[in-house]
Amino acid sequence: MDVSQSIFSIIFMVEFIVGNIGNGFIALVNCVDWIKRRNISALSQILIALAISRIGFLWLVLLNWWASVFYSDLLTTGNIIRMIYITWTVISHFSNWLATCLSIFYFLKIANFTNSFFLYLKWRVREMVLVTLLSSLILLFLNIIIINTHIDIWIDGTKRNTSDIKFSKFLLFPNLMFSFIPFTVTLAVFLLLIFSLWKHLKNMWHNAHRSGHVNTTAHIKALQTVVAFLLLYTIYLLSILTQVWKFEFLDEDLIIFFGQSVVLAFPSGHSCILILVDSKLQQTFLSVMWWLRCYSPQMWIPYIHKTFGGLFCVF
């Protein structure tokens, strides 16, 4: 392993650790809040499901990287290839579409339009998010069918003259194409949020008052979240594109290290953005940092018992 591969490996492991801690923190905070309140909001449901899917995605990328580097012979078996690609497709699908549903949730909650259809959706946010997620399952099944078809063709030997390069491209291209759909939906949400913010600021200017400051702040926070998601999603799509064309490069191993490290920037970075933007997550995170700074390890056990001890009474 040369210097470049070592650097990408370090970046990969840092992103893996940060992603697991960040997404684990999001899931834990919302689950604790759920247990305390004995009720869960639609936003918390999305965040918990998104965090769990992201953790699964991180571990899948780690296993894929580990197998491709140290046990590359395993990736030539048909059943192993089928298991890896289908698992990758399912986990990445839910990770991408849950993040898209989060953007839709922010849009419906914050945007202000007088259109009757929009108002109908605004009062049915939970149902709209659920319909979006269920509708995406059609695309998931279609993607799996396409992947299975290519794998079956390869296994049956009807195209044994086709190189592994073309075979890998055939499997990666469907994932790349289907990944553009949630990206397009989120981009449309971003443009609609900008238009809503422009209308809101225009109304504030005409009415010459500051009562809409809170709504303006909410628009800006939502836009920050969506912009961060789009930027990280773009990096993620480029990393898949790199994997598609990795065989065109001379140093294939270096491209694999680079692609895998770039892929993890999406689930790891987005979790950090969500913690910084969400007020509940941000306050809890700052409290944990203050606690870790002020309390010695000897005082952790009684503090944890005092803070979370009441939760066990629920069970």
C-alpha cells in the first residue's frame, strides 16, 4: 500500500467513525425523546429511519472496501455479487429517499403558498412523506429486476465474452440513473423553497414590518439543509461515476480507495449538518460536549443513572 492509498484509507476510517457517531447520536437522541414523551413526531420518525439506514450504508461500504482490497477473489462469485449489489441497492435507496423525504417535510412545513393543492398537502405532511416513500419502492423493485437480469445473464454464460469491465458498468449504471431521481426531486424542493422565501421577503417589504423574521430564519435553515444535501449528494453521484469508469484508469486500486472514501462523505457529512441545523440535536450535542469537558470519568456513571435511569421504568 503506497502513500496515496494510506491517506485515502485514513480519510475513509475517519469518515466511517464520524458517520457512525453522528448517525448513532441522531437515532439515540430521537429514540430517547420518543421514550420520554411516549409519542413520536413525523420528523423524528424520518430522522431515526434515515440514521439507521445511513449506519447500515457505512458498514456495507466498509465490508465492500475490505473485500475488494483483501479478498478480491470473492467478488467473482455470482451469488456474492448478487448479494452485494442488491444489498447496496436497497440500503442506498432508503438512505437517499429518506433524505429526500426530509427535504419534502421541511418544504411543506415551512413554505408559504396560497395554492389550494399545496395547502392540502401542507396539512397532510405525514401522509405525503409516506406516499413518497412507498412510491419509491416501485423504482427500487425495478432497479433490483434490472440488476438481477444482468447478473443472471453473466452467470448463465450467455455473454461470457463480455469483460468484467462491461459487466461492472452494467450493474453500476442502473444505480447511478435511479439515484438521479431523488436528486431531481430535492433540487425541485430547493427551487420552490427559494421561491417561497422570495415571496415571503417581498411581503415583508411591502408590509414594512418584522413579524416574519421567524419564518425567514426557518426558510434559511431549511435552505441550508437542502443545499448541504444537494452538494453532498452531487459528490456521492460523482463517486459512483468514478466507480463506473475506474477500469479506464491505470491505477485501479487507487481509484477504488478514492471512490470509497468519497462515498462516505455523503452519509457522514450530512449527519453533521443535520445536528448543526436541528435545534434539538444541536442543544443536546452542546450539552454532551459540555458534560464531557466538565465531568471526569469517575462522575459519568452517577450522571448517566440520574439522566437516563427513569427511562428503564417504562419497560
